[in-house]
Amino acid sequence: GATMILRRWRGAVRATDAEAYLRHQDETGVRDYRATEGNLGALVLSRTRDDGLVEVETVSLWRSMDDVRRFAGDEPGRAVFYPGDDDLLVEKDPHVDHFDVVGADLDPRLLAPPE
């Protein structure tokens, strides 16, 4: 059975806006993930695409879909957007994917508090 739920969203920004967007995302979405009961953490990934845009993918981990709904509301497959997103995002996926995490083999140092 699933050990947790992985929630994945993606968008893209201009390279000149990447730093500002990542800071904005940390202060809005990631902060709200972490403040929601049942959130187990988040990863923010970025890469520069061939078209020059910076793609940003956010992966968050949750104990259950009920916990995801605490964050996302009654339509958890719909992305949550914040004031200021439209000023920075060139592409924003309105859809969010959810996956059952059925296996994981992580280095325990990844889960340890920083020294």
C-alpha cells in the first residue's frame, strides 16, 4: 500500500525572473505546504530549458489525500496559485498530479537535521 502521497506541480519563468520566483514560491506555496498538518516536506526543482525559460517543478509529500485536501481544498487536482504568481510565471499548469509512494529507499542523512 501507499506509504505517502506525492503531489507534483510545474510552471516556467523567464531566466531573469527565476530567482525572484523561487523566493516568492518559498514565501507562499512552500511555506503553506509546511504549515499544513500532514505535510512531510517539499522539494523545489528547476532547470533551464532549450527555449531559455526556467522550468520549476514542486514536489511535496503528504501522509494522505485528506492532508492534501487540507492544503488544496475540495479539488486537490487543481493547482493553488497566489497573488504575484501571474507577474512571474510565463507558464503555469492548472493541473496537479498525485502519486501513491509505494516504495522509497532514501539515505538517512537526507532526513537528519543539518549539523
